[in-house]
Amino acid sequence: MRPGFGGGGARVLALWRLVWVLLATLLVACGPAPVGPLKVGLNPWVGYDPLVLARDKGLVDARKVKVVELSSSSDSLRQFRNGQLDAAALTLDEALRLADAGEDIRIIAVLSMSAGADVVMARQDIRSPAELRGRHIAVERTTVGALMLQRLLQAGGLAMGDVFVHNMEASQHLSALRSGLVEAAVTFEPLAGTMRVEGFRSVFDSRQMPGEIADVIVVHARTLASRPDQVLELARGWRRGLEVFQKEPQLSAELLSAGVDLSPADYLSTLKGLRFVDDHENRALLGGRPRLLGQRVEGLALTLQMMGLLRDRPDWGRLLEEDWPQRLADGTEDPS
């Protein structure tokens, strides 16, 4: 028998093995916890669908980014505030109100701009916003609805007291128009398309307020600071999804329309009222001194303040990370 490995020697060896196992376990336990995928939430909306397409076609790394579909923007906002989401697709006004409420957020992408998708439909005898004086108007109780109404009245030289406003769900607008309860409705595609078929006409739309109704992606500032690679993969995933989405609109409509409760035809009709923001414009909007996005939507911020929806003017230097446009530019070519 070799010296040191008989009887008690074997017990000593076993004890040392146990010590090494315990040390290894402690080292693993003291190491950094594995980081899961970045969770980005979005509600059903055509303007967010390139990200859904990116997920479904494997165009975004599922180890780094998880796209979570939620029932409403209220759900997205609630889960984002509670820390259940790292990022969220929101309208720009929602992002501004979130920051105004004290959330430390960053806008990392401008996705799309409404270019006719939001519209005011009226009876055939009403041909301009000015002719709405003394009329009854249906409006959904949302920030976008309130903003559209404000811009409609400004376009017609009217004050709020010059019209009768009926707050109701968008799904009720057509029946209210049919019955004569209201003579105009602040609505959006594809509901507006159905109203056109029934003989109602457009008197105002979001093309007359460019850049004010926009979709963006926001992240927690701490997320951008601690997980920049995952945030960059989110931006890249959006880009890849949008490229396929625009190259194959019919196929995309067939794949995605059910998710937003539209027919493929209505889905394509809604798309006509959106303008997606390309890489070059996105980097320009997020950069510059002062920030170009802030300059473009100064009127939106002032209007939201006037409506009591914002307390302070947005701090664009804080909302838009200074070096993020360059990081986006550097990440244009995916090394993977």
C-alpha cells in the first residue's frame, strides 16, 4: 500500500475533496448573477409590429431581448413603472408624461410618425374645421384624442367653448355619427376608413401636425447604463424587423393583422397613415445640441403643458443620451 493513502489517509483525501466542492460552490454563489433577456413591452398597434415580426422570425437575439405583448398601453406603462419591463414602446406624449412624473428614462428610438392615421371625420355638409362651430364632436378620452381636438380647434379658429365634446370609446363613434348624436369624431384608421365608406368625410388629420403623434422606445436609464449591449440589440432587432416589414408588406399584414384585430386589407390601409423613421433620421432626431427631436416637437410639449398634462418642459438633454446616436451608428453593421 502506498504511504499516506491507507485508512485515515483516504478519509483525509475525502475531506479535502469536500472542502474543494464547498469552495467552488461559494465562488459560484459569489459571482455575478446571470442576466436574463431585456424585456420590452408593447400593446397591439400596427406601428409596433416590426418588433413583433423581428421576434417571430428570429431577427432579434432571444437570449438578449424578450418582446412581451400586452393588452394596452396602460399595461405597458404600469409594468414599466413597476420594473417588470426594462423597455416599452409608447407614444411620445406618454413618454414625456412618464418623465414628467419622475421616471428616469431614455428614448432610444423613434419608430414612426402618424401621417394621416389619426383623423377627424365629419358629416358630408361639414367641409372644414371652422364649420364645426356649435357642433357635437366625439372624442376618446386619451392624450392623443385631446391633442387632436386641440389642433382641430386651432385650425378652425375655435375655442373649446365653441363646440360640444362627447367623451366616448372610439368603437362607439360610428354609431354616434349614424344616429346624429354627434356630427364629427376624432378617430383613427381603420375606423376612419369604415366611416368614409358610409359617406363621412375627413376635415382634419395628423398630416397637419407633423411629428406630434409619434411612437418611441423608452428604457430605464439604469438599464441603458448597465446593459447597453442588450439595448443595442433591441434597436438592431427593430431595424431588422422593419426592413422585412417594408419589403414584404402583404405577407407581414397576413401574419400580423390578427394580432391587432384587423383584416389584412384594413391593416394595409392603416399602414398608409404611418411614416416609419429610417436609421439616418432616427440618429439625427436623437442627437444634436439642442436635440433635434426636442426642437421638432416643442409645440407638442407646450400644448401638453397648456392642457395640464405636463408640469415642466421636457429635459431633452436628459431624455436623449448624448452618445447614444453614435452607438447606434457604430452598431449599424451587426458583427454577429
